[in-house]
Amino acid sequence: MKIKKVAALGATAVVAAAGIAFSAAPAYADPVSDGYVIVGSDTLQDAVGALANGFKNGASTVRTTGLGKVVSSYDAFAPGIAGGIGTVQTKPAGPTFPRPSGSGNGKSALIASYTNTPWNISSTALYVNAGLAGTYTINGQIDASRTSSEGTVNASGTYQYLPFGQDAVSYAFKAGSGVSAASLSYVASLSTAQLNAIYTSASNTAVPGQADVIVPRLPQSGSGTRNFWLQVLNGGSGSITPGAASNPSATTLPENNGNVLNPGAGEIQVIPFSAASYIAQANGVAAANTTSGITLGSPNGVAATTGTAPSLAGVSAFYNGAYGRTTYIIVPWARITSGQPGYDAGLAAALNPSNLTSLTYWGSSPLPSTAKAVKIKFGFQEPANAAYRAN
């Protein structure tokens, strides 16, 4: 039986085996789970949480389990806690440790958990700023992590990257008072070269022929969306070095959260934003909607979405172009491979792409009772990349 921590906030709670299902993620409460624990990327958390909790999709309820064991998905940031971090306890009688927030921190925590080595976040800006920097022993507390970042392929790597779905990164923008219509039109369709110049600039960028300026923002260090954005603005090879205008270091802004944009008079703030997360929020299936007052831009004139809420959908040309990316669930390869030390049949079932309700299913079935159908509602499309191993 699952034990629930009432006092803590900020994870997508797992409902015990009573079979209660939700059409969107329920109220925030951190679970202490005797099942499988997943942490990491903000981009995937709403869809993974919905499948972990049980998502009401028409007449069907779709829920991912591991041979009867629950899946517990911990959000990257917790509302109501300073800095959105706080601490979590993931397993009964386990230690309390800082929330692994973002793709990079999620993977580093998974590695520490699996290899029985200390999780060292002594100099990680996100935790330094939250007063939680230090070294933590978290052996066996995490089973998998969500990521929107690629790994380096290694045929004998320790970790398996399992495609969760195809996403894309655009930019969201919000205008302060007095911004002209001409400035808004200009910012709505910036080219990669223009975005590169904006994000490498030491000062805010003037809108040509207007009195308004563009203020670039970046999400927190360790964010997969941040890292991808800096790479795509460099043509996909290496990363740009962000300029002083773009809060380049020690930033703690959560990703995919329109509430972090707070432009002054004559300013237009811009920030990279997951298209899938924007769609899920605007369509009302995510736990919270932060898209009010922001607009999703069209890099190089290509829109990321089509339609209107609550029926927004992704544009395939954008998802499979330069701004598209495959997102993953990372898991120790041995734990899902029969015959290997530490193999766990339940975890393997929850992540088996052949299982209709697994987190990684993208098979041929069109039924609403599949995990694929749920992920589409959350703005994801069929992944472009295949599974691979990495370290």
C-alpha cells in the first residue's frame, strides 16, 4: 500500500490502487512510493504524471503500472515553495533530499541512486540559491528520469534512452505596456539568426524602427530546454554563449512557465518554451495553465501549433525540423533487460514500448485506451529517434 506525505508539495501525486482516475493531473502532493519513482524534466512531467495517475480519455482510463506496482512522477518544481525546489522523500523509510529539477539534475540524481554514489549538488546554482546545496546519499531512491536532452550514444552504455515522444521548442513572448503593434508583429516571427543575435547580446535588442526592446530570458541551469535552445540557435552544432542581457548564469527561472515573464513598459520578454507543454497547458489537460498573456512565436516563419484551444495540436513540419527534439525516459539498461543483475520485470513492463499503456508506447493501435493517445493530447508526436544506450 502506498503511503502519502501530506505536508510536502509539488509532485504529481499517485493515487493508490483504488482506481480513481483524473482527466488532468490532480492536486499537488508528494507521494512516498513502494512502486517506481521518476524525476527530472519539466517538459514531460504533465504527460508522465497523467499516465501515472490514470488519465480519463473519453470512455477509457489509461494508466501506466509496472505489473501492478504504481509509478510515481515527481514534478520538477513545486508550487508554494520558495524557488520551487524543497525536499522530497521518494521511498518508505528513505532519506529526504532536494527535488531533482530538470533534465540534467534528474539524470545526475538517477546515476547517484543507481550507482550508490553521493549526489553532489554543492555548486549547482539551482540548489545553491535555494539553500539546499550539499552532498546527498540517495541509494535506490530513483528508478528512472525524464529528459528532453540527448545523450552520447554508447552501444555498451549503462543507461537506456527510451523515446517518450517528439516535442519542439519555440519561444514564448509577452509585451509590457505601450509596446507597438509593429513591434509585436516583428517579434512574432524571428529567424534563427535574429534569435542568435538577441541571445548573445550584452544588452537588450532594439526593435528596428520602434522604441521598444526585446529582453531575452533563459530557464534554469540544468534545463534540457535551455541546453537545446542554446544549441539550436548555433545551428545545432555546439552552443551559443548567452550574452549578459539573457540572465546567463545562476538563473532559477523554471522552464515552460509563462508566469516568469514580467516585462516593463516598452519591453517584450522572450523565453524558450516547449511546444508540447504549451499545447497541454492551453488545452487544459496539464496540471496548471501559465499561457495566459503569452504568445508562442514562429521561428523562421514556421508556426509550432495549429488550431485553437482546447484543440491545439503540433505542426509536424516544425516538430521534425531544426527546432524539433525527441524526449526520453532514462533507465538503467540492466534493470529492464532480462537476465541482467538487478532486472525488474515490473519496471520493464512500465517502460516496454510494446505495452499499450506503457510510458513509451507508440505502436499502431489508434484506440483512445493507449498511452500514445494520451501523449498526443499533451502535445507530443511520434518520436523521430529510436532507443539507444548511453552513459
